[in-house]
Amino acid sequence: MKCIIIDDEPKARRLLRILVEENCPKITEILEAGDLLSGVEIIKEQEPSIVFLDIEMPEHSGLEILEFIEKDVVNFEIIFTTAYSEYAIEAFQLAAVDYLLKPVRPAQVKQAVEKAVNLLGKSQINEKLESLRSTLLKGEFNKIALPVSDGVQFVPIDEIILLKAEGMYTTFYTQAGELVVSKPLKNFVPTLQEKSNFYRPHRSYLINLKYIKQYVKSDGGYIVMDNDQQVSISRDKRDEFFAFISNL
């Protein structure tokens, strides 16, 4: 039996591969892809039985998979791998879609694969995915799960003032203070831009528009947030920014 791991993080793919190899003897071949579109091509060519699919990836979310595969030829089970936690579990359960919470544990993998094997060809995965996507994108979940050194921290989205890129790290500025996360900014942009208040005025920043305090014209123009952080505006984003805030 074949499976494929679709995740933009190489370390996450390596860890899951090891866990599958050690705990799931029915899986004899493990394929990998670093983004959704590459994964879709492999799925079409290799026809794996199980797809381990990360939700939060640059360019395309895992939730978009059915936009690139004909629904009537879907013959695999999906196990989502995600940093969403308690606030989103209800959505997965309501849609009856299986998931692994990061960091992934061996017992989780074994149980999820056994369940997927038993459901092959029986689970109406198309309907389940549409239900899950609809529920998650409604914005009913008001927290984001952030990986920290000792686990996962849940931050209310409404309390996020801005995000700042720091190389392969991202600093979250919230009403409660600052939090540095060991993931690049691009990992958080798709999730937060689905929320209408978030806007990216510069490649190094993502801001919550409800916390804008001032726009300053001098020095090329910049934004001042409620926490007094100054945010640059890219030259090619200025017109878009003004248009955006004029509709608030």
C-alpha cells in the first residue's frame, strides 16, 4: 500500500515518514511532496491509498486539494496534519475527517492509518472535505496555534497587532506582548489573510488593520500601530493600501 506525505516543511515530512515506517507495516511505499500542486501530480501518477496532508502551506492550502483533482476519481483517504488544536477539533469531528496534531505522536499515526485503511472506498471523502473546508473558513475559530519551545501556544487572533518577519522566524506582537515563533512569516499569511482585518503592506509585515494608530507621510510613508511599532509600506503597495483602508 502506498501513501504520500504532502507538507512544505522537510523536517515534518521526515518525522512523519519515520513514524509511518515504524508503526504502519501495511504501508510499503512512502512518497513525498513539498507543496500541494506537486503532491497532486504524484497522486494522479502513483494513486496512493492514503494522503497525509498539511493544511497550512504557502501558495495553496491543503483544503484546496479537490480544486485540482476530479472529485469522482478520488480513491484515497486523507489524514490532515495540522497545528490547529482544541478550538478546531470540533470542525474535524463534525466533518468526520481524520487528523494528526503536530507534533505528531506514534500512537496517533498508527490509529489514524488503521482507521483510514478500514474506510478505503467507503467514506465519501469528497463530502467530508467540503464540510471541513466550509466550517474552517467561516472564521468560527478565533485562535491560532503557534509552535513554541515547550509545546503549542494558542493566541486569540483578534489580539494580534502585527507579525514581523525575522528571517526564518516570525515575531508576533499581541496585546499580551511579543512571541517569537520558529516559522517564516509566509506560513501564517494564508490563514490570517482569510480574516478580513489582516493586510500585508510589506513583505516583512502582516498587520491587523483594527490596530492602526497613524499613517505618517514623511520618510517615504509608514504605519504606526497601537503598540507604537512602525511598519514600512512597499512602494508598489501604497495605492492598494489607501484603497483598502478607505473601504474600512
